[in-house]
Amino acid sequence: MGKKDVEAALGRGVDILNEFLPLKSWLYFPVLYSACVWAVRRVFDYQERILAWQVWLDPEFVRTKPDEFVLHFFSGHESLSKAYADEIGRRDLRVLRAAFPALYPIFGLEDAFLTALFKAEIEAADYRAIVVEFASRTGKARDDIQPAAANPDFWKALQLIGMEAASLGLHLLKDEDVQNMIIALVKKPAAVSPDIPPDA
Amino acid sequence: MKRKLFSLAAIALVIILSVSCLPHLRKAKQFYAEGQGQARAFRTEAAIASWKRALDEAGRECRRKPSAQAFTIKGLAETNLGRWRDAEASFLKAFSLGFEAGEAWASDVALAGLASSFEELGLEAPALRIYAQLIDKSDFKPVLMTAAEKRTNLVLARAVGSEPEEKARTLAGLLKALDRLLDRDFACGLYHYLHAQVDGHAGDFRRSYEEAVMARELGLPSEKIVRDNDNQLVYCYDKLMETLPAAEGETFAAAHSGWTKKWGWRDARTPAWKKE
């Protein structure tokens, strides 16, 4: 059990995703990476939540933050504080507040799917591009994933991939290594699409 | 013999028909509940798939046997899929059909869903009125929690841009409402989380910190809220360390260190879920 086994399991995952999401290889990385993150956290063990007869809406986190919290978020993050140094210095809350809804879920709450979806921009430290593209790219991801998402076999397959990789020692690898491994595997097939949406 | 066979065939037919008819509403609820569970665990895509299936099943049930419950679940699935106009129509249809005795929970859920649709369609005032009414009248905890969160969010969004005096008044009113909820159910982690958020807006970092600690200890309904609450703890910790006199700051840092050790944080400012 080790890196090679995990790599093989994730490779099978890419093949399976190819069946469910043909020509949507830009989605493989975020889907597979988030599956891995949750497999390691063991939320795949979720019990069948059959709540018999009662269903309801769930509460969300409070999205409206005070100015000081927004400033604290930007200045407390090493890369964001550099990218937005001027705005932080001027306390330009118009710009910072506009960027906050896109950047807080990624850097503040560390949503695995969003982190993977904007990996290229995160690596290039192009945070303003994330802000510009956030709504359209997350919307496109949601639309493109719909046909496969309606198929319960897709989620079962993804769960199995995550569990297999986790059982083979996924948790022993660095997060960065897992990301790079998946990217390398996604780029392997002959018909490679770009890893960002074509018209993003 | 023929009669016996006919009776058996009739019974078999009834069983087959009831089995094929029964599942729509139940399946709709099941898929909807699965979607909620997936959303709580940050698995957005899986949640969307489940809600779509819930919507299909609820739609079938509404066509086959229209009922307030079926339209409520259809509306809930539409709400989560962002189909606000459809959701509004479904909830209104649910009310027009009327809820049976013992379905007060469903009526409250439909009301909360309707308010949520109004909110998304830009009708904040009626949404706020419904949330306020639910907070005062509903006995159904999940609805109370959602109404409290939604109302807090809406009121805070209004308060952010207002004049300082008006903002202080608004926040004081909000805190009073949350205190009343805590009087009713002090063990609800979400109410403490909401209190911490409003205290943060009011600049009361010590109270905000204490409420966020309580929220963490009592438990919160989703991973997303837990993480946001942790960020609030770090924010308050930094603010307090900046402003407290040295001796008081040291005592506070020691207490904070005790909590973070208990929660398995890597240091005073790094929760376990944060990347290295």
C-alpha cells in the first residue's frame, strides 16, 4: 500500500469519470479531488438519512460580515494580503466586500470543490480572476455535472473510488501530492480537454 | 375455484398497485433528506443530484395525488435548486390544499420555504415578517433554526450600510430576539453561533468569543457553519489580544489555549481543518 496503489485507484477513477462525464475533463479534477478529501474525512460513511416523514430547510452560515471581519480575512491571508495590499491600505471596502463572497468560501472555509475548480488561478495567485469568474464558472460546473449527477451510479462510483484510495493510504499523502497526482492522471488520456471550462 | 383465483388476483393487483404508488412521496422525502445530508457535508454536486430526484418524485406525487405535503416537498426541492418562482407557486398550492391535523410541522416548513422564495425574489419585507412570525410561533425546531438564521442574515445585511445609531438599534433588537430564542432553548448551538455573529457586528468581541465557544461545544448543524464559527473565534481572539491589557490578555490566551487543545487545533489561530 502506498503512493503507487493510490495512483492506480485514482487512475481507475479517471476512467470511470470518463464514462459518466464524456468531454467534460475539466470537471474531473474538482470532482475527484473533493471525493478524496471527503473520503479521508470519512464522510462517505454517511448513513442513509431517511428522515421518515419530516423534511425541512437547513440553516446556512451567516454571509453578512462586519467590515472589520472582511479586513481581517484579507490581511490575515498571506497571499491575499499581498494581492489586495492597496485596497487593504486604503480600507477600500467597496472592492474588498465585492471580492469577499467569492474568496471567503475558497480561502476562509476551504471548500474542496471550489479550491479545485479554481486551482489554476490560485496557483497563479490571480485572485481577481476568481472574483470575475466565480459566478459563471460555478454555474457552468453545476450545469455540466447535472446529466451525470442525476445518475445514482455516478455517486456510488465516486464513493467507491474515494474509499478505495483512502483504504490504500491516501491520508498519508500530502494534499499537494494528491492534487498533482490527479492532475497528471487527468492529463494522461489522449483526448484531453483543458482543465478549465472552455468558454470560461 | 374461479372465484378464489379472481380474489387472489385482485389482492395481488392491490398489492402491486399500492407498492408502485406508495413510494413517490416517500422517495421524494428520502432523496430530499439525502440532499440535505450531502449539502451539510459540503458535497454540493451530490446534493443537487438528490434534490433533482426529490423534485421528480414529488412532481409525480403531485400529479398522482395532490396534497399539501407533496407540494411542500416539491417547493423545498425547488428552493434548494434555486427555482424560486416554481417554489413560490408550489408553497402557495400547498396552502390552498390545506394541511391535515398533525401536519403543523409541514405548514411551518412551507411557510419558511415561501419566505425563502420571497427573499430570493427580492421581496425582503414579507420574508422578514414571515420569519419573525415563525420565530415567535413555531414549535418545530428545524424551522425555528432556519428562520432565525435567515432573519439574522437579512437584518445584518440591512444594518451594514445604515447610520451608526440606526445600526446599533437594529443590532440591539436582533440580539433581544436571539436572547429570547436562547431562553427557550439554551442548548441550541446555532442560536449561540448567530449571537456570536451579531455580537461581532456590534463590536462586542468578548461576548462574541464566548458565544462562539458555546456554539462549538454544543454542536452546529453543518461543517460549513463549524468552519465559519472557527473563523469567528480566530477573529475575536485577534481583536481581544490587540485590545486587552497585558495581564488580562495573558489570562485570556491561556484560556483560549485550553479550548483549542481540546478541539485539536494546531495552534491558537489554526483549526485542524485548515490546510498546513
